[in-house]
Amino acid sequence: MLAVRHLRTRKPAESLSSEYRIRRNRMLERARNEYLKMSLVDESSRVPSVNSIVEGDVFSAPDDVVGLPIDDDSAQHANDDSSNENAQNTCCVGDHDDDPGRRDSDSMSCSTTASFQRNESLPDFEDRLAAVFTEQNMTHRQIKAVLLALKSHSCFSEIHIDPRTILKTPVHSLSPISSLAGGEYLHLGTEVAIKKILQSAPTFMIPDVLKLDFSTDEASLDKASSILMWPIQIRIANIPASSPEMVGIFRASKKPTSVTEFFHSFVTDMRSLLQNGVQFGDKNRCIELRCFTADALARAFVLCHRSHNSRFPCSRCCVQGESVRSGVMVYRGTKHPLRTEDDYRSRIDRDHHNMVEQTPLADLPFDIVSNTVFDYMHLVCLGIMEKILQGIIDGRFVKSVKLSANHIKLVTDRLEQVSKFCPRDFARKPVNIDKHGKFKATEHRQILLYSGVSVFNGLVNSAVYKHFLLLHVAIRILTDPNHTPQAIDFAQECIETFVDLASDVYGVEFVSYNTHTLLHLPDDVRSFGHLDSFSAFPYENNMTFCRKLCRKPNQHLQQISNRIHESCRTASKPYVDPNHLKFVKNHVNGPTPSSVIDNNNDDNCRQYKKVITGDIHLSISQQDSTVMLKNGSIGVVKNIIDYEKKGCHLLVRVFSKVEDLFKLPCDSSLVDVFVCSLPIPELTLVPLNQVIAKCFRMPYWSPEIPTIDSNSQFFVVVKIMSTSL
């Protein structure tokens, strides 16, 4: 409440300036409005103070008592403010008027509250709250704290405060939990999982025939790895970007004692679905099994063959291992007889099969040999790349390839510089090479496909670098969605050369089971598409959600069942229209084309710092600004301009010189790796549809002088595989 003393003066009204009178008039009207708002409160529930009575007498006095004439403009302004304030504060008046320190932003808008009361019922509002709580993976304790805070406000006095009511948590687990194979098994249902994936996909993207991939792997539910889970997951391979769903989860302190019992419910479901299909919408969708993805341990467990360190471990060919020392088997050579489906089902090779159980996959119309694929996440990223780093950083195999302490520090320093250029497409950025043993698969993948060719250049010896390039080129070809049959043949030659030379570069112990199974990757790519289309990355990401769903140290399967029933996460990420454009951060800082500067262009435009096309982010920041154009040029985005008529254009500084980084095993430009320099001073305006890919631009280090300082005029530019426009 405004004090009256601020409105009084000993000067006569006619001697005051007009500006001073206007300011005084507005202060007076504000005080009147405060009084009107106070007067709306029920007299019976509020005892007026002496001050309020005195102020009321003054405010209700005629204008000539105060001696200040009120001009028309200020009076009209005050009346408008008064009517607006009265209308907005009718619902909640009295809730906070006694608090003079409260700001308008501290209180809930009563017009919003009225809208909630008129347009949204309490159950609908609670459903919206439940969606927020589950998306944020909030615990019941956190949810209850929020609900109690909401209920303390009069507008939400009827809201439920039990999180189980809001989330509709079942009293008992709705999915059956049974004891089998030495542990507990929760079966969620294969048809239920398929329908959850279909519900989150646009109708036009759902095919009549659903091709299913499935996978299983071991994961720990606690930090001590004393409690293990084995989930069975499926995904629909011919629905792009569809996320996996859980079909069943096994929990125990060790792996299942019987794979037949473990897979029994899944196999039963699949046999029914393969015969009858699944009804979704107005159509019955046919089901096909495409491939089974697993690492070496899970693969041996499900296919019922001997482990990866046995004499005959490969399910694809008849390679024979050689023991070089206790516990170490190596697998030399690149040409071995292939296994057949009939021989595998008949279990002819008793040295390969464990003969205790028959694989449950034999009960399905499924090619056990060809359709059980090799996963490059475990095989290449966590396997071969980690072995390479063990060789050059730790000197595990031969001392001649180990880097000196100074060069290891240079590798770390270079990775730190590269991380400043790393686009947002990479969730993790490898930095400290000394901690390579803790790197995730995505960090190994970045070094293999992108930063390794620049960081290792000039630091590792020539033989190691050329050997690394063989793997780099082969995997870049096999991960390219636009590969050709001829390119796959060349990738196979690179892999065979890599395997043949591995013992010469790193020693014979490098030629392990993982190194051997590289030979089968090209065949899988020929059958199922690029490596990422059947890798374990989606399944691995999905398993982290299971860990988050378990909040207590016991009853893990019951918790997972309840959280899934609460719709604790969406089945798939929402469909992103690749043609949809979203502009971010409007600005006026330029640079702009000369036509805009000279006002010679009649097409209105706006400038932005970022544009999102589909799920690809392009911006003027250092990390996300490098693009490849249809004409083969490479440039850096300096501004993003959206014309009213012509649409989105990029203002690009193009590099005038684009060269190969290496020449062997092929020109680096054939796998979209370049050295770029000499940017053209003039900027080029290009339509967004002329951009074909986003690139990873990083510093270039000369191989002649091993140093941390990069040549600021040169950059290594590598096309990002997953960002083709």
C-alpha cells in the first residue's frame, strides 16, 4: 500500500510543474486502486486497521481536497489499470494481499486458475502430471513432495497426494513372474511389445510385413554386479528409428542355467505370431524374423556352442584355434570353410556344440547360421579398438608399438582440442587416453571413424598408422547407408589385410576371436544393410532404462513391471519429419548477402543462429557449422537466413582447397575424409536443399612434427555418417 505522506506537499497546486502533477496523479490513482482491491475482501473476515481507515478517508476525498487536478490521459490510464486488475484478481483476492513484499510473478495467475477450472477436469490434469512425472523418471517420494506443494494451494485442494493414485500403479504385478533356470523371469509379452512400438510410429510408416530383430545380453542391476539381468528385446527393423521394447527379463546372480527355459515364452509367442500375425488398426500385419544380435558370450549361450576361447568357437565358419600360451587362443588365416544351416541344426561338429542343449532358435523358421549376426559395437568398438589402444598406450602386445609418455600426453592434448570441435551428434567425447579402459563404445567409435586419423597422425609409427587406416576405411564403408556392392568387396579386402598383418604389427596374441570375426562383417552387411542397422547400440541404450526403473535393492522385476505399467517411458522417440524446419535464436548481427545490405531484395528475411532439419542441427557455432554441398564443396556456415519467399538459405564460407588426408589403402576422399584449407574470403549463399551432409571439422597436425600446435590454416573434415540430408 502506498503511504499518504508521499502524496502531500506544502507547495500550492498551481505552482507545481505539469510533469510533477502528472506523476503525482498517477501515484494517487495507484493508491486508489490498491484501496479498491482491499475493499473487495469480505468485511466479516477482515478487521480494518486504523491506518487503512485513515488512508481510506484520504483516498475517498474529492480531488480538490488534495489540491491536484487530474488530467484526462492519466485518469483514463488509471481507470484501465483498475479495471484490468480487478478482473484479474477476483478469484484469488485475499490470498496474498497482506504480504507487501510479494510480487505479481510470485503468485499464480488467477486467470490461469479459472481457465484450469473451466477447461480441464481434475482427472485430466492429474493425467498430465503423471506424464511429466514418468517422463522425468521421478521417484514416488519426489512426486509426493510436488503433490503436497500443489495441494497446499486452494486451487488444487482436491488433488490426490498419493503418487500411486496419480500414476495408476497396480497393487500387484500385472505380468507373470515365474521361477525358472535358477532365477526369476518376468514375461511382458511379445505381441504387447510389438504394439507399443507400432503405437509410437506414424501410420504411413507401418509396413504390412513387420521384420523383427531380437537380442539378449547380460547386464548388472547393482554396482557390485552381484545381481544380473538378461533381457530379451525386440525391434522392428523396417520401421526407421524405432526403439527396442522388452519382451521378458531374467534376474539372478548368474546367467540362466537353461537357455531352453529362458527362451520358452518368447519362442511360444513367436511361433503364434509367425502363424497368425498381429492385428493393429484395421489390418493384420504379418511377422518375419530377420536376425538375432548378441555379443560373443550371449551368442555362445543362446546358440549352445562352446565359448569364444575354445578351439572351434565360430558359428559361421570352421576356423580352428591355436593355443599360444595358457588361456590364450589365436585364430590365424582368412579363408575357412563355412558352416551350413542343416549341419548346424544336426549338430554334426561335436567340437563346436556343447551337446548339453539344443538351441531354442531351432524351433523357429530361422537360419541359425546366417541370421545370427556379428555386432560391431562389441566386436569392433569395445573389442578391436580397445585392443589397439592397449597396444599403443599400454604396450600390452609388443613394446615396439607403445608410445612414449610424451607422445601419450600429446594424444590426450590433441583429443582435448578435438573435443572443442565435436558436434552435438556425439553424446560422449573421449579426452584422457590414459583412461581408455573406461571408454564407452561410442567413444571408441568416434576415435575409429573420425578423430583417430587426425590425432594419431605423426605420433604412432608408420606401420601402426597404416594398419589402423585399413580398419578405419573398412568400417566407414560398412557403416555407410549408401554403400555399393563394390565398396563392400573393397572393405572385405581391407579387413582380410588387417587380419593378415595384425600378428606382424602387434604380435600373434592380437589375432583373437574378435579379430577373426571381423572377416564375417561384410557378409552381414550384404544381407542386412549397414552395420548400424543391426548393431547392439539401441538395445544397450534401452537397458539403461531398466536400471533406472529399479529404485529398491530387492523385488527388481516387480518394480520394472510397475514402472512399465505406469508408462515410465515412451516406446519410441517421436517421429521427426525430415522436411520440417525449426529456426532457433533470431539475431541481426549478420553477416548478410550484399542484396540484403543494399535493400535490393524485395524478399523479406530473418537471420538465425541455428536451424534444425529433421533431427540434424546446423548452426553458426564452431561445432555444428561444417557442411558438405551437392557440388562436392565443403564450407563453414556463417549465418542462417530464412527468406519469406525463397525459404532457408545458408551463408557459407567455402574452402578453396580440398585434398586427401591419406592415399592408402585408398584415397581418403572415397570414404569422405578430407584436408581443407584456404577459405574463400567471399561468402556464398546456398539453399538448404543443396546441403547433403553435416561434417566433423577438427584441427590438422602435420605428421612431420609431433606437436600439440595445429596448423590453423588446415582442418581435417570427416563426413558424419548419420547426418545425410
